Amino acid sequence: MCGRFTISKNKEVVESFLKDHFEIHDLKDIDLPRYNVSPGQPILAVIKVNNSYRAGLIPWDYKVKFQNKYKQVINARSETVDQLNSFKKAFKDQRCLVVSDGFYEWDKLSKQPYRILKKDESLYFYAGIYDHFMVDGKKLFGLTILTTEANELIKDHHHRMPVILDIEKAKTYISNDLSMDEIKSLLEPYPKESMLLYPVSKAVNSFQNDSVDLIKKTTTN
């Protein structure tokens, strides 16, 4: 699954990345870096509108109605996202990319947190979907991150992992030119050979902590 993640690069690096690959030029209202992005918070996402890309903040707060009440859903299974009523329209029409350079996972037994990232420590994207919801007469937006089966590096800590997309697959994922089956074929585990993980401080357990110390390798907590 994906419950916490990072954008540890400074704002200038992220702006340059989005400008080079998506012709997105302005992140003026977005605070970076972030070391402990948590559910419910606004997160940096990229969408495609007609033939151009846009970046902005969407709350990590997708809503699913359950027993006449809305429930927050932070992850959706990629295997069934096109089948469930809660997700299939958004998957068809409102796919998005979530900017990141690492995420956290916790060991099943020891509860030790680990940071997981690409070996080259570069920026990448999570596959996401977003939608709007009417709550108490207000129109609210929210997104959820798609997950897939964990690769061999991660499965000892959790059986699921976020769908990670490099640039070309990311562009394909939010294009309007593919069938649902073609898009779903992109939603596979990221290769273990291209990833690494290391233990970090249990301070990451609190969403109120958001400092560079959270991504430092540690042997004690």
C-alpha cells in the first residue's frame, strides 16, 4: 500500500523536472520539499486537459460512500479499479499522476519504518485517480493512489506497493488515446532491481513530523 511518501527534492528541482517533461512552468503555491506527505493533505498531482498538462494540489482524500456516509480511501487496487462503482468512472476519465521520490513502509513484525525509493533517487510518479464529491453541500475534490502486488524487495514488509511510473509510462497513463485494458497493462510492480530500501526513524509515524531527519538512514529509534 502507500500511506506516507516524500518529495524530498527542493522546489527548483521539481519545477525543472515538470518543465522539461510536461511543459509545466509554475508551482508558486506549492511548498517543497516534503518529507512526510500524509493522507488528508493536499498533494502535488499532474493531470492532462486536452493536449496540455497541468499541475496543482489535490487532497489525498478520495471519498467512497458506505452506509450513507463518506469514507476516506487513500489506496485503490489496480486490479479492480475499472470494475468497482466507486472508482471506474474516475479511472476512465480522471486519471492523475502523483509526484514523489520515495515512500515509507513498515515491517510487519517489528513495525520498523523503511524508506523505499529508486536507486538513482530520481523523481517519479504514482498512478492515481481523482474525483469530486458533494459533502454538506460543498464540492470537494480528492484523489487516491493505485496499488499493485509488491515486488520481491518490498513483500517482506507489505504485500502491496504503489504503482510507480517513470516519465514515458506516466504520460501514457494519463493519455486519452488508449483502451482501459491498455492502460491497465501499465499498472504492474516496479522492478526490484531498480529500487532500494533502508530503515528510518520512527518519528515518521507522526504526520506532524516533516523534516529532513525523517529520510536519514538509522539503525536505532
